Amino acid sequence: MRSLLVVSVTCAFLKHATSQDNILDNVTNLGDDTISQRRDKNFTELVAYDGYNSETYTVTTDDGYILSVFRIPVNKSCKDSSNLEPIIFMHGLYLSGDDCIIPGPGKAHCYIYSDACYDVWVPNNRGNRYSRQHKSLDPDKDPEFWNFAMDEMALHDLPAIIDYVLDKTNKKQVYYVGHSQAVGTLLLLCAKKPQYNDKIKLGFGMSPTAWLENSRFIVIKVEAAANEILKTANNETNIEFLPYGGFFQNAGKILCGSKASYLACSALLFSVLGFNKFQITSDVLPVLPGHLPAGTSLKDFLRWGQMVTNGFSEYDYGSKQNLELYGQEKPPTIDLSPVTMRWIFFASENDYVSDVKDVKTLVSALTRSDAKMCLLADKSFGHLDFLYADNLAKYVAPDILSTMKTGEYACNIDSLSNLL
Ligand SMILES: *[C@@H]1O[C@H](CO)[C@@H](O)[C@H](O)[C@H]1NC(C)=O
Ligand SMILES: *[C@@H]1O[C@H](CO)[C@@H](O)[C@H](O)[C@H]1NC(C)=O
Ligand SMILES: *[C@@H]1O[C@H](CO)[C@@H](O)[C@H](O)[C@H]1NC(C)=O
Ligand SMILES: *[C@@H]1O[C@H](CO)[C@@H](O)[C@H](O)[C@H]1NC(C)=O
């Protein structure tokens, strides 16, 4: 059963031959040039296409992973750019830095912050299309390259990225805007290496994932079930999963990569992620399959299934090994009492992944942090709307900008009772 699952998963996500690319492009272009342009460009190309500048840096972690970190440097027309503060935008599970530019100028996180004269840094976690490199391991040949989960991203990728940005900008603190998994990783880092609390001026956690007990997302449920099956198969889960250019991406391009398929595809997307009022519009949805999924390890994917059953907990090695390692059969909950940095979490009732009840659990676990939850007044907002929504510039980004500017908690809420 176990091997069958691993084999079928592997086959399903094997990379396609490049010759298919042209055929695919011809099938999906359908004469809509703006969409295919935005869909098929990588980060640097898309930023240039949108009329902004970008820089690419490589950051090597203490365990040898070579990460791409993008930057949209402060626009020269901003006054006194030496004072301007850096922001790190961190993507979520099997996504990439593309998330902060996909909807385009005036709508995407990174452009909005750049227009407001911030210095925007966009890292990529190990294993995604931009960070598929290591000092000694070959991602195509060495399964050991894929032996990681969010724990390694938290304890190796993030500190290397944060220190790099602080060093390059000569600052003591950086703002952090994180989506989904990126909240869990920073929580874990600050819990295990508390010196990082002081390096983050303020954390904005959009659709935070830590506790997932109440998640209505079908994929999370699959992750939880698969994790139960594969729990003791440690090294068998060290394989690439949902790679860029893989099966899911190509299927997505064929099914959803054009305006013509908008209605069918949005219905499909909303049925798994929560129905909304078409926040992901017909000029953005067909662009998505060119950018996601962007790849991670199967181990990371399954790691999130553990959170459904165990809460925000240490790695689950199965009861025998857990007993040796932790002195108990179930992995212990991660102690968040060392987390002292300030957090603002954005949650929405329609978010099928990050349920409001679970975000409240997170806020109450942060006993020593000034942590608040902002519940969106627009109850239809879903998990991916925090990245791609038409109204992002109306609901989420202004709250982030205003809070950064004044230091005062700002939140587009409909009643004070939402304030936690
Ligand atoms: C795709 O379209 C281009 C131009 O329309 C054509 O030159 C090319 O041969 C096509 N490729 C395939 C694989 O059909
Ligand atoms: C994007 O694609 C261009 C052209 O293939 C390439 O030169 C560039 O290095 C790519 N950028 C990244 C970040 O992969
Ligand atoms: C800088 O800002 C000006 C004025 O807002 C804008 O016209 C220009 O396109 C921006 N340049 C870049 C490289 O972002
Ligand atoms: C998994 O891999 C590690 C190192 O790559 C090795 O030390 C360990 O024995 C392996 N475990 C199993 C169960 O094969």
C-alpha cells in the first residue's frame, strides 16, 4: 500500500519532456497575449514586464541549500531612500515569490509596498523552482536533497534570509509579510531561536497555518490521511512534490490557462478553497497555472497533515521513535512562550484552509507576544484571495501599510468584537 502510493505519487509528478512545452503553449494561448505573457514569465521577467526593477541574490543556508532571494529595490523617485525600511514577503507551501507580483501593478503585494517606497525582499524556500540548488546535493539525483519539511525551512532558510537582508540593508529590523506556511515557519524560528524575535519589527500573518484542526480544505485532509500511512516511511518521502513544470502544472495550464475556461476553473477552485465573489478575476486566474505549484518535498507536504491530528507540534516520527525522542508517543506541541515578536494575523470566515477557530487558538498560544487577529469584514475572502484578490489593495494591503506607517494596529473590521 505504502510503496504503491509512493510510486504512483512519483509517476504522477514526474517532469514532462520539454518538447511538450510548445504544444501546450499553442493549446493554451488562444490569442490572449496579455494572459500568456503574464502566465509564462518568471519572476525577473514579469517584474520587468510590469515596469519595475528587480535584483536577484543567492543565500546559502548553514546546511548547504542555495536560495534565490529577489528584491524590488526602492524606486529612485522615493525621497531619502536610505531611511526606507525593508519588508520580507514570504510565500506559502508549494508556492514561490511569484505570489507577490502575479495580479500585477496596483493589485499585487510587492508592487503596492514598492509604490509606498518600501524596500521589498522576496525569498524562496528550499526546493521550489527558484531554490532547487545545493552546495553538494543534486536535486535530480540525491533523495537527501528532498529530506526537509517546514522545520528545516524555519531553522535554516529563514534565519539565513533574515540575516542576509539585515546585513545588505544595514538595518536592525525587518517587516515580515507571510502567507500560510510562512507564518508557521517564523513562529517555529522565534520559538527555537528567540534571538530572531528582535530582528522582526512586526509580522503580518495572512491566512496563518499552525493549528489546522478545523480546516475545511480537502487537500489538508488528504495530507493528514497520507501522513498516517507514510508516517514511518521516513526516507521514502524524500522526493520532489508538485514541481514546477510537473503534471499538476501542465494539467492546470490546459484546463485553466485561458480566459475561456474561467467559469469552470473558478468553480473548481472555489469548491476546494471556499466560494467567494470572484475575487480572483478572469485576467488573473488563467495566469496562475504558469506560476503554481512551484514545488516542495513530499515530506513538507505531509508535515502539514501532522498539524491536523497533532496541533502545532514537533515532527511526528511515529509512536516508537517519538517515545525515544520525546519520551511520549505523540509529538509534543511546540512551546510558543519564547515568541515575543509582535504579530497581526489576517483571517476570514470563508478561508477553508486557515479556520478562524484555529487562528484564535494560535493567538491564545502566543502568551508573551502582542498578537492580534484581524477578521476581514468581507466574509467571502478565501485562502488564495490574500494573494491574488481583486480587492487586495482595498482590504489587506492598506491595513498592512497603515500599521507599518503609524505603528498603530489597523484593521478593516466590521465590529470591535472581532478584535482579539
Ligand atoms: C505553435 O505555434 C507556432 C506559431 O503559431 C508554430 O510556429 C509552431 O509550429 C506551433 N508548435 C506546435 C508544436 O504546434
Ligand atoms: C528568468 O528567465 C530568464 C530567461 O530564461 C533567465 O535569464 C532568468 O535567469 C530567469 N530568472 C530566474 C529568477 O529564474
Ligand atoms: C518610480 O516611480 C515613478 C513615480 O511613481 C514611476 O513613474 C516609475 O515607473 C517608477 N519606477 C520604477 C522603476 O518602479
Ligand atoms: C534515512 O536516511 C538517513 C540519511 O540519509 C540514514 O541515516 C537513515 O538510516 C535512513 N533511514 C532509513 C529508515 O532508511
